[in-house]
Amino acid sequence: MNVFVFDIETVPDVEGGRRLYGLEGLSDQEVANVMFHVRRQETGSEFLRLHLQRVVAISVALRTGERFAVWSLGDEAAGEAEIIERFFNGIGKYSPTIVSWNGRTFDLPVLHYRALLHGITAARYWETGDEDTSFRYNNYLSRYHARHTDLMDVLAGYEFRAAAPLDEIATLLGFPGKMGMSGARVWDAYQAGDIRGIRNYCETDVLNTYLIYLRFELMRGRLTHAGYAAELERVRETLRAEDKPHFREFLAAWQESASA
């Protein structure tokens, strides 16, 4: 089975904000401030509606055959349309089980709106059985189908009040959790030009999600304890071989958390 764990990072869609609120002539920061103000007036929170968020990073962990890999789609200069198209092309190529944390109510709806905006075709993702009958009872769109496994949703028993943060579950299980950056700081990092830092942060979130998924697979009997241990070691070996600073930091934090 191909498993495709993903996470996205977003910033305010200032171009969309200019268009919707008639803010031509204002800087990106000024437009974003208006967008945040409007949202605060609506809800008391600055968390923007999903159709007003622009994707700046998509990171994935792919487990296929004997391979495990973690990376961010496109290079640091890639535009939003390119990285979203790469995401849906990956689904078209592998027809994987996609795994997320809160992907059903955040990541995927954002990707839907942005793919719509850019005119991106994603036939395999939107398949519900008309062309491939195997998707009739297990597709990416149904909340209760495993082809998209939203771990937060599934572990909460589809009860919103039982939902838990990724960071806390990862930490409870002895995994690193958040390390330095958080989603609330992505806009500041983006304004500072730190795309690499955003991508690195997104990759560590993907790693935490994949490690939780492995424990979930153990819990539901699809991995033995020996198989689970082997999969954890496969992740460690991959991160050691990549030898990137944020992977070294992740490994060190993982070792520290596991021994605490």
C-alpha cells in the first residue's frame, strides 16, 4: 500500500483580500491587517476563512514499497499553483492512502479552493466511482472512508469536542511535537522571506503525523510490534541519511522525548 502523509502551510491571500475589500494601493501587510481586523470583528479571532488562505508549502511523507521519504513539493521559488498541482499529480500517480491531521476541515478544503482558483485538474482525487468502481465505497471525499485518513477526526471518533492538537498527541507518545515554529508564526516567517524555515517546519509536522499514524496502525492490528519497531527505525535511517539540520534536530528531540 502507498501511504502519503501531508501537511500545508498558509498565509493570507492578500491578492484576494484586495479584490474582495477594494484595497488597491495598500501594501501586503496593510491588506493582511484589514483581513485580520474583519475576521476579528466577525469571530473574535484572526484565523481567516479557508478561501482567503494561500498555500506557501506542502510537505509530504511517502511510504511505498521499501521506500520512505520526506520532502516539500517544488523548490523554494515554486509558486502556489505548481506545488498544488504536484500534490494532486502525486495522488494521480500513486492512488495512495492520504493521511493528515485535521486535513478534512482545513488542509483539503484550502486545497480545493486554491485548485479551483488556479484551474488545476485532479481527476483521481475527485473520483467517486463513476470511472473507477473501486472508489465508490472508498474515496478521498467521504469522511468515513479510509482512502483519506484524517487521524485527528478518526481518533476523536468524529466528535469535534474530543479533537486533540497534533503537538500534544505527538508529545504524549514520545515523539518530538512542535520544535520552535508554529502555524501562528508562518505569516511573520513568510514576510521575513524564510520560506526554507516554513518548509522545514511543515516537514517536521508531517513526520509527527506519520509517527502517530504508525502507532494507529499498531493499535488497529495492521502492524505487529516488530513491524512497528522496524518502521520507526526506517524513519530514523532515512533522516540520518538525509543529514539535514532540521532532521538532525528532530532525531535529537525524538531521542530525548523517548527517554524522558
